[in-house]
Amino acid sequence: MDLMIVADDLTGAFDSSVPFVGMGVDVVTSLGSFRSANAQARVLSVNTASRHLPPLGSFIAVSGVIEDACKAGVPIIVKKTDSVLRGNVGAELAALWEGVDRATVHFIPAWPSMGRTTSGGIHYVHGVPVAESPFGNDPFDAVSTSQVCKLLAQQTDAPVLSVGEDEPAPMGFSGIAVYDATTEDAVAHRVHELVLNGNGRLALAGCGGLAHSLASELGADALPAPVPTGVSNGLLVFCGSVNQVSVDQCRFASQSGAPTHSMGIAEKSDPAWLGSAEGEAFCDAVVRSWSSCPLTVVDATSFDLSDAHAVNGERDLIATNLGRTLARICRKHPRGRVLAIGGDVMLALLEQLGIGRVHLLGEAAQGVVASEIALDGATLTIMAKSGGFGGRDLFVQLSEASQG
């Protein structure tokens, strides 16, 4: 194995892995799947599902995977982080640092082509400090500070050093080096420097921007997803993210004429709803639309800010119910194309279908990763993306591309 990627959610495991498709990549959906089988791929990507765990639980989950990677002599270990610094970033980088015997962990948070940049140690989203952007008000994972070193210090006592864009990498530093980057070239140049000067094991951290530059450095540029054959041209978008970007995308698709089927808090929170006559009728209506329309949207973005605490406590239940609903719909139309939005929803879907490993096809669009699974004797093409990625018209664009 040449490379191991450790991601805190499933969409992260996908978008950090897809640049390496040309090298041969294996994505395991959960720690259970990771423990039960040995991957033969040159690149292994593991979802620890630790985004929403307490920091200590996240540290422990990541530490176990890092330990296995070190024992196997994997030369490059990448800790995939959220592009806007949500989740247990400090705890998970601390786990990487401890796992590599407190050598330098090189952290490049930026993904400039997606509007994520780092300058003067401050992380920006489209030019706005991340804590002042909508991600600073995320109902589940609000980012409390835009200063990367300060954010890491909330969860780790590891030494942290901010490195300017034109400064050399501190290769002998024991701690977490946080690199500024405002352009894709800056990310690529930094990755080239680190790979060139790496000695033995290289510990890297960052989002999809790091993954794309690293893949290019290793000679494995991302591949576009091939146009699927033998499946329905209709695209079903199943949106379980409450991110405002996703909300706007659902609204734009509906305003553009796409049939939209809404799931409210009551439907998302009730395990018995899917087995009811109402739930069955909902699934049948979605399948009819999916079978006959270019684009169909299931909008499960409803969220009551006044009841955020209660909904947050039911996060796992809601994700499971959404995954069960999408699995029921897919089994009724297994030759289709699906865009699942939100790592928790995608993971719940695969768990419902009994799938622990995923074969990636490539990128259908930037930040949208396509894969395929065998389902009931047919092939289901599943695309996945994080809730905060893409323009308002993304669903419509993907639908139109499939019609071509």
C-alpha cells in the first residue's frame, strides 16, 4: 500500500480518494469493514465516522487506524479534514501526530478552487473568515474561530506553527505545521516540497485540495466519471443536508420545474413512518417521478432552528431513517442514478444495502464523486457530495449532463 487516507465522514472519504482512482483505490465505509478485511489496493481510504463523536472518541477512532497504517509501513498517511474546519480537527490531527511518533504533521487546510483559502493563519471561505461565514452558524458543527492554530489548540496540546505561503516547510518541527495557501499553485508547490523532502513516513492533513495536488504529484490525476450505461437517464437527488448551500440548490431545482418531494421533521424522526401507508405512497411517488422525469428531488432539508438541540440529539436516528427511505426507493428502481447529499445519509444508505466497500468511478463534477454498486441484479450509480459544495444550479447541470 502506497497511501492511506483517514476521513471523518463518508463524503470526505470519497472526495479525498477520487483523485487516486487511476492508481487503484479502495474505499471502506466504516471501521467495521476496515477491521474485517485487508485491502489490496495501492490507496486505501477509511471512513472513521468520527465527525460527530466527542473529541476523545474521535481521537481513539483515528488513533486505531493510524496505528495499523504505521505497523503496515504505509509511507504516506493523509488525515482528511473538512474544508471549512468542522468536526474534531484538533483531536484527529493530535491522533496523527501521536501515531507518527510526534514527527511533523503537515496541515494544508486550503482548497482554493472551491473558495477555501488560508492566509496569515486565517481560513477563509470565498474571502470571508470561516467563523463569519454561514459555517460559523452551522446548527450542528459551528466553526468558532477562523484562526486555524487557535482552533486546533481547542482540542490538542500539540505544538502548532503557522507557516506563511513563501516560508519553507519546518521538516524537523515536532508538532502540527499549518500552511497558508491562496492559490492552487501554492498548494501544489507545497505538496511537491513535502514529498521531495519527506524521509520515510510522511504525515499530511488537509481537504480535497491537498488530495488533488498529492495525486498529481504522484502521477495519478483524477478521472472524469464515465457516462453510465444501462441505467435510467433520470437523476434522483436525495438531500439530507441542512447546509444553506444545499437548501438553495433544492430551491433552485424546484423553481426550475423539477418535481420535489419534501420530508419534514416528523417523517425524518419517526422510524415507523416508512412502514406506514403514507411512507409507502411517498416512496412510490418518488419512483414514478424518477422513472419519468430528467430530475427529481427529495428535499429533507427542513430544520427548526428553535429546536436545534432536540434535532441534534436525534442526528443518528434521522440519518438512519433517511438512509432506510432512500434504500427503499432505490430497491424499487435499481437501474437509476442517485445524488446523495450528506455523508451521514450516504453512510446510512450503504449500511441499509449491506455495502462495506465502494468502487469509485471518478468525478461527475467538482466535489461530486460517482460510484456504482450492484443492487438486485442491476447496477445503481450513486453520486455523493458534501452539503456545502456546488453552485445553486448543480442539480440541474448534472441532470442535463446525463441527458446528453
